[in-house]
Amino acid sequence: MFDRLDIRVLPPGRRFAAQLRFWVNGEDVVEQALKEGCRGPFAAEALPAGRPALLRASSEARRLELGEPECTGGCCGFLSVVVQRCGDIVQWSDWEFPYAPSPPEFHFDAGAYDAEVARVEADRWWQVSA
């Protein structure tokens, strides 16, 4: 059975620009790991206009930062994961996080994963127009 990924863009707030949050199987991964006072990556950085999202998975494993405490990752560390496509599966593994416990390894159906990333790439409601 595959895990289910939902990516949401939270609206800009008083302290932060629009940011991404990741729900896996109905749980907010960033909030579960970092507890209160956390943020996900800024939408503008993770979903650059005219370029593929950083969340895209390929056969080449790469580390992505998915969250940081409100005091900044430079202070208390980042929540990061290695993302890699293995055939028809996208794997999130090898979590790095300064606090225990880290989230478990997740396995997503590659087609469903690609569709969710494409959906959030296309829906740019949060982007400020000039």
C-alpha cells in the first residue's frame, strides 16, 4: 500500500510569505516533526515560475528541506529528506532532523506523486502579480 501525499500552499501571513506544507496520510509532516512554531519552504522558492518544482522526483537522489523551526533552520536545524524515484515508486527516506524521532520512510505511487506536484505547480493563486 502506498502513502498518500497532499501538498498545500498556506497563504502569506504576518511573518512569512506563502509556504508549502506536506500532508502524508492525512498528517502534516512538518508540524508533526517540528511541533508548533514551524514553517515549510517558501512557495516561491519551491515552485519557481517557468521551472520544474524542486519536489520533482528523478532517479538521482537529492536532499530537500521540507521545514524549519520559526527561529530559523540556521539556529535549530532543518527537517530534510532524500527524494528519489525508484521505478514506479517515489521514496522519501534518510530524514535529517535535529530532534527525535524523525518521520518514517514514505513510498508514493510515482504517477500519483507526479500528479500532485503538477497540480500544485499549476495552481499559483498565492503568487503576487506585478
